[in-house]
Amino acid sequence: MLRRNTKHYLTRNWLECDRAVRSCHRRNEGLSAMNHALPSRFDPALPLGVSAFRSWRAMKPWVMAWLWYLNVIYWIGFLHLDRPEGRWAVAAYLAVGPVIALMLVVQRGLTRLSGLIHLPWAVFVAWLGLRLHTEALGPSVSFADGWLLLAWLHLLFWSTLICLAFDAVDVARWLAGERYVIGTPAAHAAGASKLAKTGA
């Protein structure tokens, strides 16, 4: 009797769990279909500048803060143009401009593929790593060159590496299908950005 009741109890609970799992799958499939139906691009009739600005403004606050931080540490390179590290930093920073322009024209906003914008920094960070950690390109930068310079270069090196890691993840997610423009309803529904303000 006990064995029969136990078997009945386990069977009933298994069936309830199975129904719950199937219900969850149906709900997720419905949400996925709904997200796919949302606009993932801005209105093509919008001027390119408006689309780009709305996409930029719709980025999450922490992403915006991170990008401003990166800009600031690269701007410091303009104070060190008397050194090769400063000239390389400025050259890498300026090289990103044409890539950004091309991306905005092609995508009419920012997408996860925008991680390719920082490709010029990959060359720079490889060169800087050699300057900081080896003597392959001459004597490595040390405290003798000034502790502020050394601190800035290490901050620049590690921050750029982290940035490139984020970019690699974004590009991988774009390849996996997350191809919405930042700021569109599809991007907002996926939790990738805020919803762009139509009046901006």
C-alpha cells in the first residue's frame, strides 16, 4: 500500500513538473517571437545624424561612463607627444574615427558589431605591452621615466585590454544573432539598452 501511494505521489509530481516546464517553454517561445517582431532598426527616413545620436544616447549609463573614461585616458596622450608612447596612443585614438564613421553609415546607429570600432587599439596595445613588459623594442618604460607616466601607461594598457575583451564578446553576440541597433524597441526588450527618445 505504501509503495503504491509513493509511486502515485511521484508520478503525479513528475507530471506537474513536466506541465510547468512545458508551460515555461511556451511562454519563453512567445516572448522570443514577440521580441523578433519588434523594430530592430530606426526609421530609414531619419537623417543619419539623428539615428546615430539616438543610438548613442540610449546606451546604458555604465557603458556611457566606461566609454567616456576610455576617451579621457587616451586624451592624456596629447600631453606626452614628446614620447613615442604618447604619439602611439594619439595615433591609435584618432585611427578609430574613420572606423566609427563607416560603422554608423552602414548600421545607421550602434550595434554589437560596433566592437570592431576599436580594432586599431589591438595593434597599439600589443606594441605597448612590448614597451612595458619586455625590452624587445628597447629599454622598457620604468620609474626612471616618471611614475606618473608609468602609471598612465599601465592604466591605458589594462583598460584597453578590458575594452577589447568586451568588444570580442559583443561581436560574438552579434554573430549569434543579436543584430538590433542600440536604442530600438528590440534592443530595449533584450535588455541591451534604454529606449531611444524620439524627440532627441
